[in-house]
Amino acid sequence: MGDSVPKFTDERRSEIRRTLLDVGAEQFADRGLEETAIADLTGEAGIATGTFYSFFDSKEELLAAILRREAEHVYADLRVVLKENEDDPETALRQFVRVAGDALVTTPLFRKTISREDRARLVEELPDTDILESHREKRDILVPYIEQWQQAGRITDGDVDTIASGILYIATLALRRDEIGDARYPTVRDCLIDWMVAGLCT
Amino acid sequence: MGDSVPKFTDERRSEIRRTLLDVGAEQFADRGLEETAIADLTGEAGIATGTFYSFFDSKEELLAAILRREAEHVYADLRVVLKENEDDPETALRQFVRVAGDALVTTPLFRKTISREDRARLVEELPDTDILESHREKRDILVPYIEQWQQAGRITDGDVDTIASGILYIATLALRRDEIGDARYPTVRDCLIDWMVAGLCT
């Protein structure tokens, strides 16, 4: 016992890590960071409580890893949407905004765990984390396509970063869903997408 | 002394009230609700501390009155902008978004006092207050013009409330200014306004 850590095969380590990510995602979404004990997580992963720390330094580190994984899934979806529709900017842009926006609505952790308090705590405990800076990542995914479409004369000229910020702003309408109302959200989103296409696509 | 309240003329009451609103706006913007004492406010208004309560029930009530006054100024500006340009929907809409958006940037209380904490406190202490629900008020200002312009064929058809929500979403880009950057904010705002006009104006 004491500080000794069981030796796991690489395969078993990777399996435990994945289980901690899955269980953590579920529990944090249900009860938030504060109310989830490390013992709750390790129990389901079939490891001793102390063994948790050979995988993550803290609950906050686990939450950061969960959010990074969720964000990477969204980025992967966004890359696919743009790649698959690179010859059709209008469809690519419509899909991009829908996928980015709907991720904010449907991803349980974005919706529930990342309460204001947990977000503040995460930033405080992990000052170097970049997982909340998804704006920059999405911008980097988008910009090469904007440049390519501008060069091909398929979308209007204009500062690429400004256009990317405009698209990303529309893609985060979901953050204002409480104010707009759940029922009206999809129609307002589609209205804004129509305006974006009218303004951008030639 | 005791609970007795000095008798003021109506004119003097109205002057004191205005001073409390002005001084309160300044102090709350500088230090927030918590750090401002009632004595700080009454000192500048030239009244005894206890007399404050013959004007407002609490600091929160004063803050609510200040915010209501600031909001009414913005609504008045928005009404003027629409009225003055009712024959030119494009100009009217461009100005509407600029005025509504810039109010969020330049009004000291919106920028500073209304920290997350003060906002939560205000809602808690004054559950019936509607001063934070500016969305509905701005919508009511906008909707008759949208209807009028649709009837005249000057802007596209479509659900009036959806269009109003889209316009108001663009008008609140300023709330995301930290993320976008102060320098880029005006160009992103103008880009979104261009898209709105391209999508709406016929």
C-alpha cells in the first residue's frame, strides 16, 4: 500500500484512463466538480482511490482532459464538414455553424458541468489550460477555407479574421438560448445563417 | 432626529433624487454595489444617511432605478433612430444595431457595476425587477418597424420575432468583446451588420 502504484500494462492503463474520462464526463455533468468525489470515479474504474493520481493530478486535471477530448471531437467534426464541402462554400458554412452551435447545445459537459463556478475554478487551478479558448482553435480551422474561397472568388473579399469572428459569433448563438427560448433557437440560428450566406457568398 | 424625515419641497425632493441617481451611478461604477456605503451617497446629496430611505428602500433599489434610467435613455435613442430613418430601412437597421451595441460598450454601469455578482444580487433582492430584461423592450421597439417594412416590401418576409431576435443578437456582439478584442470589435460588428442588411433588405 502506501504510495506504491500498481503496475499496469500499457493497454490496461489506456483502458483505465478512458474509463476515468467516461465516468468523469458522466458524473461531472450530473453533479458538477465539487460534488463528485475521486472515490466515485475510481470505484467505477476498478482502481484504488490513490491510484487516481497516477493518471491525473487532480479532479480539475481530469475535467480539463474530458473537455479537451470533447472539444477535439467537435473540431474533428468541423474539419470533416469543411473538407467534405470545400467545393460548395455555402453548404460548408451552413454546416459549420450548425455543427459548432449544436455542440454547445448537445454536449452534456458544455451544458451542465461547466457552470460559471466550475469554469472559474478550472481557470484558477489550471492557469495554462487552453481548453476554454476554443475560439482560436475554431478560427484556425476556418481561416484556410475562407482564404481558399476568397481566392476562388466564391465568397466576398474582406479581412479574413473579421469574417471568421463573424461566423464564430453566429455559431455561438446557443450561449444565449435561455434568452431566446429553446423553441425559437433553431429558427433564429437559421435566420442568422441565411444573413451570413447572403453577405458572404457570391 | 429618530425616524423623522425632513420635509422637502417637491422640487427639492426631485433634485435630491436626481443627485442620488447621479452619484450612485458614479460610485457603483467605480466600486460596485458591495463597496459603496449609503453614507457615501447621502454625503454628496447633502442629506442625512437615514433620509436615504425616504427615497429608496435599499442600495439595490437605487441601482435598479439607475439602470432603468440608463436603459430608458438607450430606448429613447433607439426609437429616435428608427423614427428618423423609417423611410430607409437599411440606415435605420444599421444605426439601431450600432446604438444598441455601443450602449453596452460606453455606458459605465453596464460595463462595470453590473458585474456578475451585482447582477445576481439584484435579481435576488428584486425578483420583480424587469430592468435586466431589455431584450423584450428592444424587441417591442423594433417589431412595428419590421412589420411596416415587410408590408412595404422593403425587407424580406419571415417571422417577425425571429428577425427581431437575429437583429438583437447582432446588437449584443459587444458582450463578447473580451474574446474578440477591443481593436477588432468595430470591424466584426460592421461585418455582421453588412450580412444582416444583405439578408434582410430587398
